[in-house]
Amino acid sequence: MNTIENVDQLIIDFIEIGCQKKEIESLDKILKTNQLLQLVGKIDFDPTLKASKHLSKRLELLDQLIHYAVESDKISDLQTEREVLKAEIMNLVTPLTSEVNRQFWARYASSPKQATDYFYDLSRDNDYIKTRQIVKNSHFISQSSFGPLEITINLSKPEKDPKQIALAKQSTSTSYPTCLLCMENEGYAGHFNHPARSNHRIVRMPLNGEGWGLQYSPYAYYDEHCIFLSQEHKPMKLEKATFEKLLGIVEQFPHYFVGSNADLPIVGGSILTHDHYQGGRHTFAMEQAKITHSFDLKGFSSIEAGLVQWPMSVIRLKGSNKAEIIDAATLILEEWRIYSDSSVSILAQTEGVSHNTVTPIARMNGDKFELDLVLRNNRVTVEFPDGIFHPHADVQHIKKENIGLIEVMGLAILPPRLKAELKEVERYLLDQENDMAESHREWAKEIKVQTKPTTENVQELIDKAVGEVFLRVLEDAGVYKQTDEGQAAFKSFIQTIQ
């Protein structure tokens, strides 16, 4: 049956699901029905219809309602307008911020996990977390000498078509919300230059005397991928207060890890203008990596400190005394900020510009705090214009973007272009007609020479080769290489903090 002929039933069923899930109170049923009618552009309605005996999945009903809105010219058939309306419809069954926070903290009194389970399930059920898009991502494991590296080709975020791009350029620019992480995004309708956020909710939380918020990532890269964000729009900065907040978060949510992107360009995250951290329940390979060299920190007798067996340069601190961990991390950061070793291309400053910082990751390990400090340097040279400790030119055909917090821990987020490009590489390896990008040619030739591609093994060969490139990416980003010279230089830095 055509969607337009069946829309009354769709609306009845959509509201019924909300009632069954206790998202809509019986007294609010007429109100919510009329609000949904208005959103999809329907004036007439048959309220005597009964809900279907076998209700469709809610997101399937949502798709059909959007289709009706397009067919009836309520909205145009553009991705942005579809997403805005989807969020507005799902907002009908999303509790107000006050209720979300009340429910969250009531559950927190029993268990932090119960609280996050509630909020995570809500964010999935109301389509804020784009579960159907996330499953489109290509994901596989690549074994390495450092542990299992995870490879993801990011296919979840919808690409804008040329019409949307043109309309976005014509749209009036606004300064509200100030950025994508500001609290003002909560419930914001969105437009061609800003994503739809009508169904977005943020849990408010205290953090070391400041107001912060917890939300989930709409396009999650791992289990319960969440974001902790300052209520104040202020730039990211790595300092003692950062370590206080990171350990304060894992103290409140001991089942989550939390980390901060570095605070400098090239080695930092994509949004440095708003103070925020990323967390979740995922276990990354770096967390499981072993200590290769233990050392004592003068004045911090209770802390276990060591170098981690990882392609990037990681110092791990572990102990029960939170204050000592914070002070030790601050000491390491301050010493690293001013440290230079030209023998391994590390310069703290050039022409008054600072280059050294860290990517910190915190977690609870049993009853102990664990804090990883990944040393970073963003210096560029004529030879390495994108960064000395950044993916070098010969691996940029796979990964050219910044190596942020998630990649640091061993999960590659590769660009969507690779899905089509690697299919052409596959055809090349099988001696089929292909349109392989020139940037992949030398790499693909090497695969072909070193292996025997067949239709049965070609995907496995490509996955393995991509994984090896990601390992190289991490090695490029490591300030101290996994060589005798590199590790000796690493230990020389350690001597400055002993």
C-alpha cells in the first residue's frame, strides 16, 4: 500500500510504540499525535484506527513517515531536511533534559553502570546514535607484534549531495550554537550548515568544581563511545587540571576509560576550540600492551611507572593515590614541554612556537588509577611538511589525517574513499580491468610481488596490507622509534624526571 494511503496507520503505530515503551503518557497521546501530524504535514486524520497487531520496528515507521513528508511536499528530498525532520519526530518520544537527568542520577545512586546503560539505551532508541548508519562501517582486526589493531573504514556519516552543498553556501551563517560541542546543541533543530539535534540530550555532571556534560557520539567508533564536554565554550588545554578531570571522570564512571586529544594542531583532535574528552567501554590494544621498562619516579614512591610496548611513545602511571598520579603526570608534561633531543628530531620550540604535548588516557585497573601519557611533537620540516611525527607521504594513500586519541590507542579510522579505492586495488591484484588510483600503485605492486592473489584470498591480503600500513602510521607518529637508538633516547628523557 502506498505510504500516503497508509499514513494514518503509521502515525497510530508510531504513537503506540511510544506508549508501550512508556515514553508517552496516556494523557499525552492526543497531544503527541497532533504534534506528529503537524510535523509530517497532514491535516486530516482517522483517530478511530487501532494499532497494528504486529507493530513494525520504530525506525522503519520513521522512514515511512519521512517518505510521506517528502511525497506530500512537507519537506524536499534532501538529506539535511530528512535528518532535521527525523530528529524532530524522535524528539516527540525523547524525555526533556530535566527528566533524563533525574532518571540518570536516580540510577547512578545504585550503580554508575545502571545510569550509563539507561542513557546509552535512550540515545540508541531515539535515533540520536545512528545505529543503522554505524553498521555500514567496514571493520576488521589486523594482528601485529603490538597486539590486535582495529581497522575501520568510516562509512556511517552521510555525504552531502551537490544541491545540499550549494544550499549550505547560500545559507546565512550564524554563531549559534558556537560550535558542535556547545550545550546549545541540545534540542537545536539544525540546518544546512549544522546537524539536526532536536532529539539530543546531555547529562549534566559536576567535575572538579566545574559544570560538565556527558553525551554519546552520534557516529560511534566503538562501544558506548561518549563525549565529556565543558559547559563553558573554552579551548582545550593540557595542564594539571586536565589530569584532575580525567581521573575525576573515571572515579565517577569506573567502567569507562576517558582520554583527551592533544592540544596542538597536527597531533590534536578536530575540535580544539571546546574543552572535551572522549570515553567509553571499549578495550583497546594499547591498554593491554605490556610494560617493557619499569622505572622509579623520585618523590612518588607509591606509583608504578613504565614504558609501554607500543609503536607510539607511552609512559604508564599506575597507583591508588589519585593526587600523586596527578602530580606525577603534571611533572612529566612540564618536563616534556621543554625537552629537546636533536639526535631524534625532537625540538621543544622553534621560533618561539611550542611543539611538545601529550595525549593522555585514564582508566581504572581494579582499584587503581591508570594513566597513559603518549608523548607527541608537531614540528614540521621541509622534508616532512605534514609533520615529522605524522603519517609520512608513502602511507598517506591510506591515512593522511591527524592521528588523534582513538588512533593512538590502536583503532584506525580510515576515510570513506578507501572502500571504492580498495575495490579497484583488488581488481588490479586479480589482473582484472581496473581504475586504481595512482597513489596506490607502488603499494599494490608490492602486494602483488610478495603474495599470490586469488579470488579466495585477495580480501585477506588487502586487509593485512592495510593493517601493516596503519602500524606504520603509528610508528611514524611515535616520537621515539622502536629501535635501540630510539628507546635509548626515550630512557634519556625518563632520566630527567627521576
